[in-house]
Amino acid sequence: MKPGELELFSTEELINELMRRTTFQGVIVHARDGAKSRYWDGERVFRVRINENLNREETSRLLEVVSQHISRIEEG
């Protein structure tokens, strides 16, 4: 797929395609109402999509690793 071809699909279509793939094992966090820019004012609501290839324990471990990584980055 050429990079420009991605522009033809909505964010929801791209997320759905990724979630269908058996090779994807992960979690997707995205703005519920989309985002037109990197920065925002006020509160933004996020959705979390968990791939069926992960069970609850695996998902919990993955999110814990991500949380620890973010904490380390913030601590510098």
C-alpha cells in the first residue's frame, strides 16, 4: 500500500482493519471524536480497543508495561 492510499480511509476503518488482523496483538487508544490537531483545549474522551488475540491478563500486563514506560519518560 502506498502512503497516500491511507488517506482514502477513515480512522474508524483503519482501526477496524487492524483489529481484524490475527497478527496484531495489542491495544488501540484513540480520541472518540477524532482529532484534527495534536493539541486540544478542555477535555477529550478516549476509546480503548482491545484485540481479541489478547486475553484479559495479557492486556493488563501490556497496559502496565506501557504505563511504566510513560512514567520513566516523564521522570526523565
